[in-house]
Amino acid sequence: MKSLPFQLSASFEEKIWGVSQLEPWFRSQAARIGEVWFSMPDGGPLPILVKFLFTSDRLSVQVHPDDNYALAHEGRGGKSEMWVVLAAEPGAMLAAGFREPLTRERARQAAISGEIEQLLQWWPVSPGQVYYLPPGTVHALGAGITLCEIQQNNRITYRLYDHGRPRELHLDKALDVARIEPHPGPLAPEGELLVACPYFVTQRMELTKRPSWPDTGRWCLLIALHGSGTIGEERFAPGQVWCVPEDADPFTLASGERAEVLKTYVPS
């Protein structure tokens, strides 16, 4: 029996800061959708989690732990992640890192008062930008952003500030792990490679012809961002994520138009 690429299942998460207009990646919804998560059709584990995020308001100021801290305090691994910006309204901003180094006590006071928003470094957002957020990066998304997030498949988030929303904050743990320092901002990738870290490697592929799949013997995910085409004998469209099994038989990845696909995998 042939081993072929297959489509992951999408689940839509309603958020107060989400949106109802999701085109061209998904059909619009009556509810305000903030996140679309992808999982195995049979519910099996994935080493990499892919999400699409849609924002109409500010998200919480948050941080993620590394493996050592997360294993010691949560009994599971930490969280490195990256963002690829797909769309941005005029004036959209996101925060990564601080404008200048702070003491932990200063950061605590700012989180309690809400001043922490003014101390963060806010970056103007535009489509195509790539951000890498290693563990410890204090970050937040503003309104008017659509992006694809690729991360370790662990869901540990420590919130420092949440705009008065009635959700738990985690100041002690957040300040234990936070890098209270500047962040380099958006990357300037050269060629196809966007991010390479110990947990995932992500490449951007622009399809303008019909190539055979050259990377046999490696499990990976293919994330359709723009355009459509075929993967093997199946059609793909924006907003879909496909899993290529390690033992996949040769197949073609093709597009009759310009299509953009992300390929992500766990490095060997």
C-alpha cells in the first residue's frame, strides 16, 4: 500500500480578540475566531504544532519557558515558536523583547501596573515578515494581524499582563524565565531557509513549476499559505496543512500559478 501525504484536521478556536472574516485561508464564521489549530486526523501526537492566528484586538503579554524549566515545573517540555506574517492592517504592531534591559523587580512592577506595554519593543508588521521567539522572549500581538505560528507542541504560556481580562496571571514563573532584554526583531532570511532551531526547521517554498518531491525519508509538514495546486493526486488550498510521512512514496508538488508553501520538520 502506498504511503501518501494526508491533510491534517483543523479546529477553530473562538476568542474575544478574534475575527469572523477568515478568507482566503478559511471560510468566514459567525463566531470570532482567533486561532485555527491543526492535528492528526486520528488524534495522534505531532512534534510540531501549526496554528493560524487572526487578531482584532491586543493579546496578552506573555512568555514561554525552556525545556529545563518546563520539565521541572510543569512536567513537560518548553516552547520555542516562530511567526510568519500573512496579512497586516495599516499600523499593525507586535511586541518582542524590551526596549532596554530591566531588573526583574522593575518588570514585575510594570506588569502589575500595565506599564509593561510601554516598555516592550513594538515592531511595525508587514506581510512576509518572519520572527523567531526562543523561550524567554516576552511578546504580544496587536490588532489587525494574520499569521502562521509554528512551535514545539507544548501549550505552556505564562501571562504577565492581560489588559484587565479576568484570566490568571503567572508573574513568578514568567519572571523566572523571561529574558528582560531587547529582541533582534524580524529576521532577514536568505533563500528558502527561514528558521533553524533544535526543535524545527522551516523553509519557504515558492511553487512555479512541477517538481518531484526530493526529500524522501523525512517526516515533514507542508503549510499552504498562498495559491493552490496539487500534492500527489490531491488538491491543496490556502489554510491547509499536509503531513508527509517518513516512508512517503515519491509524489509531485505542483501549482499552475504562483503558490507559497512552508515546509517544516524536526531536524535530525
